[in-house]
Amino acid sequence: MKLTKKLAAKAARFARNKRMRAILAIGAGYGMLNSVMAQNPGAGVTGLTTAETSLRTYVDPVCNIVMVIGGIVGLVGAIRVFSKWQNGDQDVTKSLMAWLGSCVFLVVGALVVKAFFGLG
């Protein structure tokens, strides 16, 4: 009888400890996920292959849209820099570098994404 009371007291302390409950919940979740994945390991590979194929179909159009946005940003930036230059503002070079940097970032970002997926 004394042993069950000690176990009950330990269980009550364990239930009050938030850290221990979190560790127990994470462990239980991992155990359930592990048992589900062990039942059909091919399903995960098939799902990842399907996701990769669908992502590859979207990469090229998205990169083209980013290139178009970069061109539009470049035109707007050129017009703004030209108007500042004509008005005689002192910070023309700062504005030019900011707009040029944003255009270069968009173009290089699109190329890096294409290269990452092996399409460029």
C-alpha cells in the first residue's frame, strides 16, 4: 500500500511539471509518427517525388514573373532617378544605387532559384 501511495505522489508531481508534460507529449508524438511511417515507407518517398515534380512545373513561370517585375521596377526607378537628376537633387547617386540594387537582387534571385531546381 505504501508503494502505491509513493507512485501516486510521483505521478502527481510529474503531471504538475510542465516541462515533463511537454517532453512526454513530444515523445508520444514522435512514437506515433514513427509507427505510422514504418507501416508504409514508400508513401513518403512517393509524396516527396510528387511534390518535387509539381514544384518544378511552377519554378519557370514564377521566375519569369519575377523577371518581369524586375523590369517594371527598373523602369520606374529609371524614371524617378531621371526626374531627380533633372531637378538637381543631391542624392541622385544614392537613389540610383538603391534602384539598381533592387533590380539586380530580383534578377539574381530568379536565376538562383532556377539553378537551385536544376532548370537554369
